Amino acid sequence: MGSGAALPLLRALLCLLVLPLPAAPSTAVPTPGASVAATSPDGAATGPQPEGFSGTAPTAGGPSPAPETSQSPTAGSRPSTSSPTETPGPSPAGTRGPSRPVDPSTTPRPGPWPQPVMDVATLCTCDLLVDQCDINCCCDPTCTAADFSLFTACSVPVVTGDSQLCSQQEALYSMDTSAHPPKRTYQLADKVNPSVFCVQTVNYKAALTFQPPEIPTSENFDQLLQGYVGIPSSTGTDFTSSVESETRSAANGDEISRYEYRDPIQTADGFLWLPAPLFFSQCADINPAGFLVNQAVKCSRMIEANECTTIPALGMEYYTNSSILAVPNSSQKVNVTVQSITVQTLQDPARLRTRLESTGLLLPKLQGQMCSNVVLEARYLITFTEMGEITSVAVSLVLATVTVGFIQQSFEIHFIPQNTQPIVLSGNPGYVVGLPIKAGFRSPGSGIIQTMNEDGQLTMLKSTSTQDCLAVEGIRTPVLFGYNMMSGCRLRITKDADCLLLAPALLNVLKGQNFPDCVASFGNSEPQNRLDWVQIVYNISQPSSCEIPVWFEILVKWTKYGSLLNPQARITSLTVTVVTAALPQVDSGSERTIPILSAVTFVDVSAPAEPGYKSRPTVEAKLPFDFFFPFV
């Protein structure tokens, strides 16, 4: 055969050799370690992704290849074997882009794990500054390439997702200090949770977020209002029926002989109700008072002209005409005692209050558009024994004459043990910002004499509209912990002013009539414990001639005491400084006005907090004398 005939035959054989053979039906299994690096829009690598990763969950019903295994710097994680580096640039947190396009015919991400609900690439626990780069925070999205070149290490090297999932992603951050300039490396890894109680699939999406509330509009307002208004009545009815059923069952069985914590206080005709705010702070008269549950609430109430005498909660009879059961389901009753009745006029700009000498019953009356004897405040004080028995109930009322419309009512209820005095605390144990500083007087041979009046503690001069120092004596305001305050008045000096008379008078105005000599170091310091009280130190200059006080300052130094997690405020010292000045000379027929100031300053003198560690235990091994016999 010639060469011309052999050439076509050779070409046919070559075509048969390069034709693809038909593939056998099989499942593709990815090779462990084969991965690609997804890149963000700015070109920075966001970490290795399994080959064929498409950003969606694996196809339901498809084969699930065995998960790849490789060594990881953290226990339980399975990162890829490659460690790609990236060019310093913006962090992938918050800017992670789509993965690199891959062949659609490739296998999806291996493993039966669900798609992570939260992308760990968007999490950054060390990003504390707003629109600023945090030092050594490798996941901060505001950091630039210049910032990464100054990093020495990553403060948070690993960021993980939900720890309850059986499979969760980890974001691994590190710094490549050998590069010039130093670069940040970032990769994603799948971490396996070895716990047998891990969550395999999160299929209840509603539990992963808060449901947005329905915003009231002009169309749905009436519907929402009807739904909210119906809640209190139904709740109160259900509560009343449940309590009555419980009391009936208890009466049929073993009789309850004591009140327990949060038990509703029973009366002869039901329960002791205390109004409370509900929808839009409106008063609802179905709030039962619980035993040993101190309450202090405020609520608003709308009064129409024909409701002045029909709403029970407006009259004092609603709060006084009840017989409290000493113990549940008993015949022993305790009457409510009216401790005081105070009358206030809301139309008066000064809102002056006058305490009535009589505690008789005053019913509401309608006079045109005015409604008199309306209860604005009601304060209960209930005394109980250690056996859970109520011994006395006292109520203090504030009545007022109001116009028809909206009014605000306040209600309080306090419980005190029997044979004790109600002392208002300023914190337990440390002081609380905004509460009065406890003060008292030292008594020789005993504890501290402390007043029971909240306004009778440590006080300072209160400024008035008249600004006359000689006319504001006795007008005081309590010193509140943590509040720096300043007040003052003006003193008019004439030719006949006598320094020997003005100096003590001004000092009494600045100090008050009963200025204490010690204050409590803690908010709950007991009067019988003298060591918990701080002596007041005076810093007053002694001039050679007569001078009048012009500056009165109370300096309170306090410190944080106790645990680092919950420090308590403790007063360490209190210093009173009085600055005096010579009485200015005034010509005859004229006068001069000088300011007299008073101030309170709080200074935090806490030492830097340092964690404390317990010392290592020592081993005290005592061996018998012949322990090493016969070797020694």
C-alpha cells in the first residue's frame, strides 16, 4: 500500500483515539484539600471555599459525600489545607462579595449541614469604635491597608457563629509579619460540634429574629385599642377566678394559716386592689396587692363631668373602707387606719399642701367643671409578723380639687416587720445615684441618732425666686448622691449692717437648723453600727476680725467597693468648707448686694480596679518516719 493510501487511514485511527468515552453513572467525590479562594469585590481573599461552592444549601435528596478532614489550628475545626494570603485592604466583614464563578456541573458543598443563618465574615467582636479602625482588630471593616501594616497581631483570632449548631463556620484571622509590609490572612473553616445534643437543622426561622410590632395608624388604631383594653379585664377576671378556686380548695382541705410571698392580700369582700398603669399609662383598678411586694406606680385617668362621683377609685372610701384579713381565709380582720389627709390645690402655682387635723371621710363633689376631694396619692403601710400575719394597715391620702379632664394618680404600698421603724434606704448596700445621703448625730455611749424623715437628712440651701438670704432660712433641699448641685442667695448690705449679727445668721442659713455631724458610708448602714458612719470634717478659717461666710461647700469623696462585676458606692469622707470675707463698707444712704453661694461636689476616689487571684494551695505531705525503709 502506498503512502497516499496510508495517510487517510492514519487520520481515522487518531480521531478514534481522541473521542471521549461515555461516562459511567457514579457520584463525584471531591478530593480532600481541593479548594478555591473566594474573593471580595476589592480583590481581597475571603477564605477558602470548597470546590463547587455556590452559596446555597445542598440539593435536597442528593448524595452527601463524606466531610473532608484536615489538621486545623483550633480544635474541632476543618479548614482547607491552603492558607491564602491577601493584599492589605478593607476587612471582609460587612463587604463579603459573591464567590468565584465555578462550573455548574461540579458537586455542591459537601456535608448535610444547613446553610449558616449568620455569616461569620460579617461578625467582628473587637470593632468598638464607630467609623474608626480599632488597633489590632483584623476584622474591623473600617481598617485600610495602611492600618493593617501597623498591626502586630490579631486581638480576636477566631470568630465563630452559633455554638449550638452541629456544624458552624469559623473565621480565622492572623498576621503575616514576615511580609513587607505585614499582611493580614483570613480564611473560613467548618467547625464540628462533638456534642450529641447539637442542633442539626434550624428550620424555625421565626425564632431567629423579633417579630416587628404592628404600627398604630388611623385605620387600625381602634382595633389595636380594643385588643389592649380587653386584656386587663380578662386577665383580672381569670386571676380572680383562679385565686377564688384556690382559696375554696384550700378551705375545703388544710386551712392556710399564713401569707406567703406574692400571695394576694384578701379582704372581707375580695382582694386589696391597687390601681396600676396599663395601656397608654391609663389606670386599671384590677391590680391585686401582693404580700411583701413593695410597689410605687403612677397612672393617668380621664374624668368626665358625670364621673366625678361615680368612679370609685376617685374617692377615699375606695382605699379606706376595707377590712384586711390577718391571714387568708380567716375571720380575723384588720381595719385600714387613715394616718393623714393632705389637701392640695392644683390651680395654685406653688402646689401648696395643707395637712388636715381631722381624718374623717371626705366624698368627691362636683362643682361646675371642678371636682373636689379627688384622691391624687395613696400610700399604704402594712405591718406584718414573722409568721406571715398582717397586724396593721395604715394609709396616707392626698386629696385635691381638679378640673374635669386628665389627672395623674400615684399609689404606693410598703411592708415593714412588726416592732420596727420604717427607715428609707439609699441603696443596698451601696448608694444609688439620685437617693438622699443618710445622716445622723453621734450619741455618747450609743449608736447614731437618725431621723426618720427623708427630707431631714443631709440638706443644702434651696434657691428661691426672692433671692433674699435673710428670708430663705429653713427652705432646704436634700443632698442627692452623685448629683453636683449649686444654689445661693443675695445679701443686701446697708450702712447699719452689723457683722457680729450677720455672720452667725448667714451660717445658719447655709447649714440649716439641724446640720448633722456624721453620714452613713453605705446606703443601708445601721444606726447601731458606729463604724459604718463617717464623721463630718469642717474646714473653716478663723479670721482675726469679724467676717461673714460667702461660700459653703460640701465635698463628698466616694469609692467603688466590692466586686469588679458589681461595685458598690461607699462614702469615704465628707468635708465642709466655709469661706469667709470681710463685710464691705457701704456709704450712708446706699446699699450693696453680694452673692452667698452653696455647693455640693462629689469626687470619685476609687483606685484602679485590679483583679485578684487566690494563692495556689500548698501541699502538706506528712510521711511516716520509716516510709523509705530499708533504702534509707
